[in-house]
Amino acid sequence: MTEENDSAERFTVTIGLHEGFIVARVVGELDYQTSELLHRQVKDAWQATQGLVLDLSGVTFCDSMGIGVLVLLLKQSREQHSNLILSAIPPLLERILTITGLRTAFQVEASEQEAIQTVQPPPQPDPPKTTTAGD
């Protein structure tokens, strides 16, 4: 097995639908070999939803191609008028985004749960009950 194939085999994207938006969990090395897989899977699933939470807590490495796919997803979110929230980004990725000046372009939450709460519309209160005479 070559190192190239080994990298792709250790990379997974798990996508789930959560009340009208997508939650994608990324695990492994986000690099030149795996970035297209992430883009393709997320892009296909994201078409008719309110937003995307991208949980990056499992990312162990990220190169310029990985950063590039994050920028492509940001562009797609703006074109679709949809939310893109990165969650649980590892310190190395946080540093890369900060150094490149991209950190402020993304909405980032500390955890997947916080990101879900951000993208999820707040529950609507029950309408007031009206009473009539004789109730």
C-alpha cells in the first residue's frame, strides 16, 4: 500500500441531516489527496438545506489544499445564502487560519453542539391561549 492510498483510507466524512441543515464530521488528514472528497460529499449533500456545520475536531493535518476547500465551501455558502459554521477546529488549523487572515472570514464555534445551536432557529413560543367567558 502506498502512502498516498493510506492517507485517503484514513480520511472520513460523516454527513447527517439535522433539522434542515447538514452536520459533517471530518476525521483524518485534510490535504491535496482528500480535499476533493470533502468538497464533493459536502457540496452534494448541502444543496437544499439552511446551513452546514463542519466539525473539524478530528482533523489531524491540513495543507493548502485543505484550506482551499474550506474557502470554496465559504464561497458556496455565500452564493447559496446559507450558513457555514466551523466547529471544534484543532489548534494547528486555527493557527493556519489566523496566519493567513482567514480566521475572521469564518464563523467558528468551540463545539459541534454550540454550532448546531447557532444554526438552528430558536424554538417559537406557544401562542397565548385565549379564554372565553364560562371556561
